[in-house]
Amino acid sequence: MSDRTVVARDLVKTYENGRTRALDGVSLEIFSGEFVAICGPSGSGKSTLLNLIGALDRPDSGELWVAGEDLTRSHGDFAGFRARKVGFIFQLHNLIPSLTALENVLIPTLELNRRDAHARARELLERVGLADKAHRRPPELSGGERQRVAVARALVNNPELILADEPTGSLDSKTEQAVLELLRGLQSERGVTLILVTHDPRVAQSADRVIELVDGLVTAPVAF
Ligand SMILES: Nc1ncnc2c1ncn2[C@@H]1O[C@H](COP(=O)(O)OP(=O)(O)OP(=O)(O)O)[C@@H](O)[C@H]1O
Ligand SMILES: [Mg+2]
């Protein structure tokens, strides 16, 4: 189990009292340190799957183990799990407009009370090329800069798993390359597992493996 970051068996997730079957029995395994791209048409269940893996939501049925934790149990410290193990990057960056870039990056550290949080946040802002803009608020940053703040925020707690939902969707190709290189660097340097939803074939090509969802099911064979 420890060589796999994600083990899912027959995951089902419905909405609207079962009228929408967003995931219709998804089984997959993702190895520690792997970079997996999740592709598929709009509405195929990609974001739903990512939300389950990140313990933002719970499946109706099936098994789901992530970073050694059983995410189907009825009670658990899911907030603690997210803070310790997972970094999220959403398509819309979800920054808080009234806080500076630095304060936004520090948000996930509040849950863990880390003493080195400030230094780590500054180091990451430097790494994404925003050291000189740490005190700007999101409305004073460009779209690409905001997304880079979101990347720094996702990394601040040293997560073992990064979940990214179209993180480069709104970026120009140069910024997209920079964000991808940063994520890939973390994967190779620190063995971070990277699961990235994308519509972009170029982004998918750079992954170790592509998992395709159609109508809530995995289509591509799960090849290892
Ligand atoms: N909160 C919700 N309530 C009701 N239905 C939902 C909810 N979230 C998602 N759905 C439905 O579940 C299905 C899967 O949605 P999901 O967001 O996972 O798709 P997706 O693959 O991420 O699509 P996109 O590429 O457009 O982001 C869709 O039919 C969607 O309408
Ligand atoms: Mg989506």
C-alpha cells in the first residue's frame, strides 16, 4: 500500500439524490511520486474525482485510500488530512482578495501552526518569481501571477500529494511552462505525487500516465 498514494475501488459519487452519477464505479491506483494527468470531456467527473481524492467530498460507495488514510470512514480528521498531505491548485485560483500574496500563501499553515511558515512562504514566492510582489493583493496582480501565488500556497505545507484542476487553463504558454516546470521539479526532487486535470494535450503528454474519464468511468486501461 505504501508505494501507492491513491487506491480507489468502485468509487461511486452521485448528486441530486442519485439523479446525476458523476462517478459510476471508478477504480484506479496512483503510485507515490507519479505524475498522472486526468483527461476527459466536460462533465465526465474529473473535478468530482479530484475532490474525493483530496477529501473535500466523500464517495457514496467504494473504497478510497489516499496517503495511507481511509477516506470513506464516517468520522475522521479530514481538515487535518488536507492540511498535512494535500496541496490544492484550482482553475480559479481562490485567493482571498483582501489579503496580500504572502498572507494568501500562509493560509494553509494556520491549520498546522508551523514555526517556519513565514520563511517557507517567502521562499516559495521567490521560487514562483514573485518575491518582489509578496505584499500585493490579488486585484493588483495579473492572472498568471495570481495562479503562481496559488501554486506557492499549494506547496507551503510540503504536501506529499498535489491535486491540480486545470492549473494552467487561464495562463499564457510561457507562464504555463513555468508552472509545469515548477510542479515537475517538485515531483522529481521530492517525490511528490502529482495529479493534474487538463484539457490540454501538451500538458497531458508531459505526464507519466494519462487516465481518461468518460461518463464517470475510466476508459484507458490502467497500465503500470
Ligand atoms: N455540486 C453538484 N451538484 C450537482 N451536480 C453536480 C455537482 N458537481 C458536479 N455535478 C455534475 O456531476 C458531473 C461531473 O461533474 P464534474 O465537475 O466532475 O465534471 P468535470 O469532468 O470536472 O467537467 P469540466 O471539464 O467541465 O470541469 C456533471 O454532470 C456535473 O453537472
Ligand atoms: Mg472540472
